[in-house]
Amino acid sequence: MLLIMATMLPFTIAAQLNTQASKALIQRVLPKHATRFIVEAIAAENGKDIFEVESRAGKIVLRGNNGLSVASALYHYLTEYAHCQITWNGTNLNLPASLPVVKEKVRRATPYTYRYYLNYCTFNYSMSWWDWDRWQKEIDWMALHGINMPLAITGEEYTWYVVYKDMGFSDAELKDFFSGPAYFGWFWMGNLDAWGGPLPLSWMKSHKVLQEKILKRERELGMKPVLPAFTGHVPPAFKKKYPNARLKATNWTNGFADTYILDSEDPLFAEIGKKFLQKQTQLFGTDHLYSADTFNENEPPSDDPAFLGALSARVYEGMKQADTAATWVMQGWLFYSDRKFWKAPQIEALLKAVPGDKMLLLDLAAEIEPVWKRTNAFYDKPWIWNMLHNFGGNVNMFGRMDGVAAGPAAALNDKSSGKMWGIGLTMEAIEQNPVLYELMMEHAWQTEPIILDTWLPKYVLNRYATNSNDLVNAWQILRQTVYNGKDIRDGAESIVTGRPTFDSTTVWTRTKLNYDRKDLLPAWDLFIQAAGKGINTDGFRYDVVDITRQVLANYAGPLQKKWVTAYKEKDSAAFNKYSKAFLQLISDMDVLLATRKDFMLGPWIASARSHGTTPAEKALYEQNARDLITLWGDANSPLHEYSNRQWSGLLNDFYKPRWQQFFALLQQSLRTGKEPDLQQFGDDIKQWEWKWVTTQKGFPVVPIGDAVKISVKMYNKYRKELE
């Protein structure tokens, strides 16, 4: 009975507080205008969300079947009538004194049962250090953009702590299990244990409370959060506690120790899975949607379809024993990342073993490669078309604009797409390239492709509060260059962020552009001209910095070629000239990026430290924060630079000193005529990097300088050099 009450409670709250929650959201978003909006309820249409907008007696009426529908009605009004915009990187809420009238009632119904949001990786590459204030803003953003199915895994470690304590595990036995806060995504997926720990109990308790707030707000607004389920990942101490348990050691191959997976045939598998879901439901309630990814970047021990089908059935059965209404939500990433293993018989067996519609597939990177097209639309399982877009939180202007504008509607209207029940966003990190996310979520309330020639002028007007043809033309250039989606999987990096090398690229700093770098310059010209005309919205300030950053980041490539050539030709004067220019470019980028909080290291580290309740905890969290965006793991980590960031503070304090040490070695070589010992340099720089990771040092948390003026300054300094 207790389990049933816990399960039903969120739905009761949502029904009672829908109008109140909607009014509270409007108050948070538009505190000066909230009284000018009226909230009314309407019924869903064919079980799907719906909204209406109309004017009445000088006010704007927002109707919806739940809170997120009302929020979507609000955002429709703001973007289509008041020409406003809300993004992570720039917001324009400069409403006119008299609110524009809606002459004819607007009614929109979504074709999608689900609009999914988040990726396990997002919780670390972007969200590691979020507090409730930041989460509130994100949940509002979700609602405004029509999202009703967010992944909600904050606080999962607390649930596991309680479960394993109830099973008799001591704190000492669990110390080698829980990772540090920056690595939960991969800990939750069974890729690693303990790295970045030991995890303080204070963190677990505080984030249990944070998860309660997150879920309460999401449910009040009518969302159905996806909570985690058991996939077999158990503590290293499990083999001592249960010596007869059927355990398999598995390795993620990225420099971390083995983790242990409990065989689904072992009776303990179902028992632990049931314990976990029951405890989680007791703590957090449930909406009957459970995320479980048994083989995330870990290959199964057998490719026998019968084995895979039986395993899949047991995973689902473990959920069902705790919740008869359970639906398994599974990332389809494995079918993309390990296609050599996951051929048609293996995929079909894995999916068909789960009954009916009790499994929901996420086509995780459909804008890159739509897996649904080669799996008979997931063998009649319901699935969601997702845009992945960003890997690792890298900073670059990139995306598949035309593909995103057309892809979801094309799939929805394709007779072979089967049960396409939704769309979603599964990026590894957020707070970048806002245009792609505004574009993607435009699909939430329509069935037809987005016409970019119509959509981009609207985007410009909402973002910059101007109908400037020059800025529309600038965006058409961006569409054909950085956002053309050609040639490369994810956005190009700058060699500036790579570990020092003569090469034009490194393992994780891949510098190949999907356009000729000079083709981007006309867009830069137009942005700088617009700055001269006084355009100065928050979104414009972000964009002018971002495009200036991109141009300078690209320029590092040809500058590198110059000092490499000079070195090989033993031309000391030219080498000194171009290596100094390369270092100055890094410093100039640091100055530019310091003007926007979006591009600063300081807030990342300060927010990490803010969670610590003791000096030791603060130091641990800072080390987590520094490590993830540089080495990722230890000094020998093969993932170094995977999550590199072009951030002020990181450029001057990490990337630039590395290059300075490299150039000093090469200068010495030119003076002595002795070949540099590059292997020794590599060993030494790894130790220097690890020392940086373990150092404690604050960085500015408040922007420095005027974003537009400094962008213009960089333009005046570099524009002629870039031809």
C-alpha cells in the first residue's frame, strides 16, 4: 500500500497545482508582466498536449491541458507576437509597453506523445555543479520549449547508498564504488567506479533534497520524469559479500579499472533491481518510466540472439516486479557506436523480448545517423527522434541546421518510421549554439518541416530586436558554413586546446572544418557592422563574441603552420615571430571570452567549491571540476582534451603555459642544433597537467570588459591578417 501511495502522489499534486504552478512560472519568467496573463485549463486532444492563446479584455489568455502546455503557449506568444526569446546564451524579454493583441485564437496540438530531454553525460559536462536556482531556470526552459519527458537522475547515488546499506554494506566497502560528482554519468552507466571520490555523504544527502525539488517542480508542470533502473552494476566489494554471485568484470577501455556487472541470470539481479526501484519510489515517487542501458560502450559477452533476448527480458522483468506499469526507456546509442556487434538479429532479439510498448527507444543521434532507418523502425517498438549535436561540452559553432529543420517532420511523415512517438534533445552538454535548440524544439507543436528562409528572419528579430537584413544575411552565411553539417560528425576544435604538437590535430582535438575558414569572414563583417549601428541585446553580445571567438580559433591553424614551417627550416627569427603571435592569439581570446560568463572558467570552479561543506570537500570538488575539462582521468588518461573548453581562465592558465613550455623546448633546439626530446616532453607535460588539476586557485566569476567593444577591437586587430 505504501508503494502505491508513493506512486500515485505525484499525479495528485500535479492535478491540484497545475494552475498555481503555471502562474508561478509566468511570475518567474515575466515578473513585471505576470498579471497581464490569464491561465485556463483545456482538455488534451487525443491524449496529447495542446495549447491555446488569445486576447481578452486587454489581457492574454493562455490555455493548456497541463503546466508545460501553458508554458508553451506563453513562449509561442513571446516569440510570435512580442518578438522575444529565452535561451541559455542570451535572453530578450523587452516586451512593449502595450502587449500585442492576438487577433485570432491560436490553437496548437503536438503530434508527439513525448518530447524527451537530456543525456547521462549532460548531468556532468554541464550540470555537475547546479544548485536549485539554476535547476529552476532549466525546468522553466524545458516547459517553455514543450519538453515533457526529462531524464531525472540527480540523487541516484543516494538511493544506491541506502539500498546497499540496507543490504549490509559498510561505508568502507562502498568507498571504492561511488565516483566523484563530475563523473556520475559514467558511474551510473557502469563505465567506472570511484574515480574522483571518495564521495562525501554530505553530497548524497544534499542532492537527495535537490532531486526532490526537481521532481516536484517537473511533475507540477505536467512532466513525466525518467528515473533510473538497475542494470547490473555493483560495488567491487560485492564479490566478497556474495562470493557465489555470478559477476563479470568489464572494462570501458578508457584508462579506468574494471567494473563489475551482476549476471541477469543470478537471482540476486532481480532482487536488487526490485529493492532499488522500491526504495527509489519510496524516496522520489515514479511516473513508471525507467532508464536502463545495460551495454553502454561495453560489449555483451555473447552475440547469440537467444542470449540477448533472454537478458533483455530479465532486465524488464526486474522493473516489472517492482512496478507492473514500468516502461523501459533505452538509449539507442549502442546500435550507433558498436554497429559491428549490433546487427539486425541482435537488435531484433534485444527489443522484441520486451512485451508490447513496454520499451521506448531513444534514437540518440538521429540528425547524424538515423538508426531507425536500418532497424525496421526499431521492430515496432515506440521510439523518439533525438538531436545529439554536442559532444563533451566543446566550444564551437557547429550543427546540422538544414537537417534539423527537416529531419523530424520527414521521419514523422514517413510510412516506414513505425511508432515514432516523440522528439528530443540528447546533447552531451548544453549552454552553447542556442540557435540549434530553438530550431529543434520548434518541431514540438507542428508536423511540417521548418522553412529556414522564413524561420531565420524571425530568429534574428526575436534575438536582436531588429529586422536587420544584414544580420539575416549573416545567419544565411552561418547556415552555409559552421551550421552546414557536412564532412564531420561534431564541431571542429582549435589546435589551441590540443596538447602541444607539430600536427594539425590530436586524438580529441580534431581541427578539420566543415567549411573554408575564409567563408566565415563575411558573417563576421556583418556582425561587426551591426555592432557599429548600436545593436546590443544580450543575445547579440553573446553571438558577436562567439563568432569572433570562432574566427580566432580557426586562425590558430594557419598560424601553427607558420611556426612549424619556420622551425623545420631552422629559421629562428620567423619561429620566434610566429610562436609569439600564436601565444598572443591565445591571450587575446582569453580577453575576449572574459566578457561573457558563458565562456569563463571561474564560475565552473566556484560553483564546484560551493557544494563543499569542509575545506577538504571543496578541494575535492575543485579537482573534479578541473580534471573533467582537461585530463578527464589521471595523468595518462587517453581521454585528455575530450571535454576541452575555450574558456577565459583556462586559455591563459592551462593551454597557453603548455604551449609556452613546448616553444621553449623548440627554441632551445634551434639554439643548440640538438633534436628536442619530444617523448620526454610528453611525459613532463602530463605531470604538469596533473599538477594543474590538483591545484586550488580561484578565477574571476564576473565578466570583465564590454563584449561588443572588445569584439570590435579584435576585429580591427585581426581582420586583415585573415584574408
